[in-house]
Amino acid sequence: MSALRRGVLVLALGWVVGALRRLRGDGGVPPQAGGWRELTDPPGG
């Protein structure tokens, strides 16, 4: 039974950490380069 309790505790802690990261907006820095580019026709097409 202790293994089940430990598993539930680990899942709950993971959920709390994930929720806090979302609320704080700790998602990292968005990419500063790249993005969308226009597609060109393939050669010979």
C-alpha cells in the first residue's frame, strides 16, 4: 500500500510543479530567429 501512496504523491507533486510553471510563465525564451518562410516550387516541378 505504501508504493501506491508514494506513486500518488509523486503524481500530485508533478502536477503542482507543472501548474506553478504554467502560472509563472516559466516556459523559456521564444525563438528569436527562424519562423515561417515562403515555400518555393521544387526544382524540375
